[in-house]
Amino acid sequence: MNLRNLVRKLCVAFAGWCTLLSGQQPELRDQTKARWVTLDTAQLASRFLFARSGDDRTIASQVQHQEVISGRFHLDRKQRFSIGATAGAGKHFTAGWAHTPIGQGAGDHGFFLKRLYLSLQPLRGIELQYGGLDVERGASTPIASYHPMAFITGQRLVLSRPELGLDKIAVTFGYLGDLDNPGMEKHFHRLKRTNYNQVLVGKKVGERADLSFDYTNQWGAKTLRQGVAVRTPWSITDTVRFDLYERVNRRSSAGAHIGASRSFWKLVGVDAGFAAIDRYYGDLNDDAFFHGRRLYAGGNVRLVKGFTLSALFNQAVGNDYAVGKKRHFEIGLGFSALAFLPNAGKF
């Protein structure tokens, strides 16, 4: 592959719009050769968010926008050496959206490189990562773990060798902090520090269940988490998820989440559940929930190719203190460029 073709493929993968505008599929001189770019996410979205606090103040009533792009550049034909990256909107650890001037408050903008790391796979099923990473969740959801756009700086070893008795073992040492500075250019100096350690194991049970267990030490707070996702044979649900966690020191407490989802005709999806996150969890989890007991329901509809309409409502219930967020409602429209890119985003 010559340099001109490689540059064109990188542009298509990370901008997405070259293919959309030209309507042409990038040519591969040899279809048997390795793909050089894997694009995992290329999404644009807008939503209206309304939220009220526990003391009945309106804390959000605004139209927001979101841009997220993530993927890997493969530096060799066997894809053993890669550079991974994720960029998106949101100026905080728990922010994946930016504000428009429409609604309460002023608008803002910003597109930040939130993750950037080197990946080396010296042997099958063994991966070493170094740099700006995401958070390993296993089968746990962001409701009872960390925000979907969470970022840390450090190193990770991932073993994916079922013959060891577990499908995944991930060991992470890193730094979690600088919560209001999501840009990786402000995080590289943290590679010398460690305040976050995690050991996670994952296991598939048959064709229906995914299990994970992890021990996390964040800022000295030690937490055990268990996640279960079960694909059910029942007609009323497709998947049931369970999250449990136990913080064993520093205001020791526990929390849980149970949720179920169901799809109809491959066009409509609905989900609902109950979450109980303790008051001192830290608010680094999904920003639609944070802490407190709450019921939620949501859904999504595929409108046309690449476009999805989604909504989420949750309400705090049975709390003996004024939660930071009593009610949350959002409705939005998302567009995924992957639906239009050839080879599912692999070039």
C-alpha cells in the first residue's frame, strides 16, 4: 500500500465524511492484507436535557450536543502494534456532552482527546497498553462503575486466554484525576504517578451469561464489584443485568442495580430498572444517575439508516436525604457514521 492510499484511508476513517461525500468505497489493492485502521465509534448527537435537584430546583434545561470518535491505527500488518484514541465533547470526567446556547445557561464547546495509548500484542491473547486509557468495566454497567467517557492515565495488562479458566484478566495501574482537564496533553505527566489500581476477571458461562469481578483501589477507597449480564430465553426480556458493589473501607457501603432490556423487530429497544447507589460513591459513574435510589426507563428507535431517536427518564425514590438529582429526562437524536462506512469502519 503506497503512502497516498494510506493517508486517504486514515482520512476516511477518522473524519468519516470523505466516503459520505464521494459515495465511493476506498479501494484495497489486496483484500487479504491487514486493515490499517479500526474505527469503533463515529457519532454525532443532540439532546434536550431536563433535570431537577432534590430541593426542587431546575438544574438543567438545555439542548446539548455530542461528538465522539474512537478507534485504532495499526502500525503493522498483523495488528500487533497499535495506537488507540478517543476524542469527544465534554469538559469533565463525567461529561460526554457540551452545551448549546438554547435553554438554561450559556453554551460551551470543546473537542478533547480523552484517551491516547500504545497497544502491543506480543502473543495471541496478551495485550499491553500504555498511556491514556478507558476504564475496564467487564459486565458491570456505567450506572454502578464509571462514566462511559471515563479516562485514566497508566498501564494495563490484558490476558484473553480461555484456557486459563477465565476469558479475561485485566490488571491496571494508573492515575485517575484532573477531572476538569480531559485533554490528554494535560495528562501525560501523570504517567509517573499511581492512585488507581484494578484487577478484573471476566468469564462467559455458556452462550447466555457474562460475569465479571473486580477489585479497585481508587484514592485509597477499596471497592469490590460484580457484574452479570444474562441473555434470557423469555419473551418479556432479551437481557437482564445485575450490578453489585461493596466499598470495604472509607464509609463502607454497598449498592446495586438491576435492569432489563427488550428489542422489537430490530428497530425498537426498551429498557428499565432500579439502581441504589450510596451517597458517598463519588459521582464518577453515569451522570444520569450519580447517587441515590431511583427507578428508570428508556428506549430507542431506529428511524432510518444511521439515525436513532432515544429517550431516558429516571426518578429518585425512597431516599432519606436530598439527592443531587431528583429527576432526569432526556430525549435526543443520534447519528452514527459507521452505518455508511465500508467494512464496518475497518480500512
